[in-house]
Amino acid sequence: MRCDIISIFPEYLEPLNLSLPGQAQRKGLLEVAVHDLRDFAHDRHRTVDDTPYGGGAGMVMKPQPWWEALEHVRGLGEGTPTLIVPGPGGEVLTQKVARELADEPWMIFACGRYEGIDERVYEAAAEVMPVRVISLGDYVLNGGEVAVLAMIEAAARLLPGFMGNAESLVEESHEDGLLEYPVYTKPASWREREVPPVLLSGDHAKVAAWRHEQRLERTAARRPDLLHASAVLAGIDIVPQALVPADLGELMTLQRACWAGEVAGAEPEHAWWEAPAETVDDLRDAQANWTTWVVRSEGRLVASVRARRLPERQTTWEIGRLMVAPDLSGRGLGRTLLEYAEAAAPADITRLRVNVDVEGERVLRLAKKAKYRVMPGEGVQPGTIDLEKRRRN
């Protein structure tokens, strides 16, 4: 990723040579070049600003130095860069925007000052390259340099190889719309404050459930604007329970509800994975090879997932039949179940696999967001896709 930065204070951008951004530059993952806007002002005082037309307080940055600077930088590389202008009137920098910036191979950052840049610069630039105005939030800074530092770091840390442990990105605040859970380290007791017992229990499934609950509670308390109304799991016990024989009838009902399209549009024997056609006896027989967990809401079975060692590769943990009742989809149950099934894997498991229907867009998105990668070829069952990832220790 290449970043050219235009500013009247080039020294302001020197922190990009420090810490991980600096390491990324030395490894060739990130290329940063800073250009002094005053080099493109041709009067004796290297003037880059003037009074605003129509009157008013402050000064406006002149179009001529900016256009010359942009044209000069555009000529330094191949292809078309994207111009990023920090400004309080732009779209807000979110994790989604950071991911979009991380996909840009080349960006030019224009650090405005004073009352801003002459509007004609935006108009002219938009004729030769994409232009995005991005804000850090609903407040005003003295210039764009601080915002550029934040934008480049937020985007660059998403580049493959930037982070020492790339998987740590998955659980961070905002990565999936929720704030991060609280974290603790040694000692277990400090100033009469104890680490939550669940984190010391060694029960990975309970830890995963606790962390998810904490993320929901913290997001609701600190950033309720991030929490979609349907994400509040009121009345639902999000700690899955092991399937018992008495659950099989309801599990069959849930299964048919989740594949209603296949039931309506195809003969049962031709339906995907035969799931809609399975009987209670079929489900009972499957329990010999799978461990299944269910979630209930007000007595109703509303979600389920199952897992097992992959028969042909005993160190791989296969997760399947991730199902959430259609009327409760979008509440975070699917992600909780996936985390639970992952955490339940035995200690010697080295890889995790998820098998999904090729038409199961929601589960496919969920798996990809959890950093599973699609495997080549057809899945273990006809009409399916297998995704895998390395298990974190």
C-alpha cells in the first residue's frame, strides 16, 4: 500500500516511521512519502493561503499550489490513486472504511489547514481520480495531519503481515460491530480485585460465551448506537446445551424451517445434504458421530450446531449444521454458536473446518468474518463449500 501525504508540516507525519508502521515500511508492506505543499508555491514567501471570497474569518488554502502538488504526486506512480481529504464534513472513519482503505493500492492524503482547501480543487481532482472526504468524528482539528496518522494506521494494520498475530484482529472492537470484551493478565488478584472466575476455569466454551455477553453489555452501555436492536438477546440463554434425545423432534422442525426453500422447491431426496428430508431416526443415528448443542428461548429450540473430529483427518474439528430460527436471525446467535463449537474442540485439534451450503450466504459471511478461508473444490457434501482456518492456541 502506497501513501503520499501532502502537508505544510511534513514533520508532523514522522510518527509513521515508528513502531509497527515503521516496521511495515522496512518490510515493504507500506510505502509512505511526505511532500511539502509550500514547494509548489512560487512567491518569495511560499504562500499557500489567501482571504475567502464573500468575507468571513480565517484563510482558505489556494488552489494553484494544491493542484500542482497533486499533479506532481500523480506523476510519481503508475495507475490512478485515490485522493483522501480529512475534513469534518466527510464520512466518518469506521472499521468498515478502514478496511476499504486497506484495499486501496495507492492513496494521496491532502492535509488541509485554516478554513480548508478551495472547493475547486475537489472538483478538478474528481475529474482525474476518486475523491473521498473522511472525518475522524464530530469535532474540529487544526489540520488534517492528525487524521491522516489515524487513517493510515487504521488501514495499514489490516494489511497481511502487518500484525505479528493477524488473528488478534478478529476479536478487536468494531471488527464485527461490537466493542471488545474486557481483558485481564497476571496476577489473578490485584488490590483486592479478582479476575472473573470463568477466565480461570479452563472451560473454553464458557469463556467464549462470557466474552460474547461482555461485548454485548459493553456495547449497549458505551455505544448503544452500534448495537442493532435485534442484537439484544433478551430472553435467550446464549449458553448452548448438549442435545438430549427429547430435543430431536424440535431439532427436525428447526432444520426444516432453516431449509424451507429446499423443502418447497425440490423433492426431499434431491434436497441439499438431505437435511430437510431427515427424520427423527436419521437425526438420532447422526448423534453417534457428532456432538450437537442447542439453544432455547422461552422453552423453544431456536438454534443448533454440531461438531466432530473429521474422520479422515483426526486433528481437524469439523463444524456443521449451524442453524438459527429464521425469525431470530441477525441477533448474534450464529456467531455465538460458532465460537462455542470452536472452543469445544479437543486440545490436540490443529485446524477448524466449517461446511456450508453454497446458497447459505449468511453462514458463509459469518465464517469468512471469523477468518475461515474457502477451500478449493466442492465441499464434503454435494452442493456445499468447505472453509478452514488454523486453530489459535
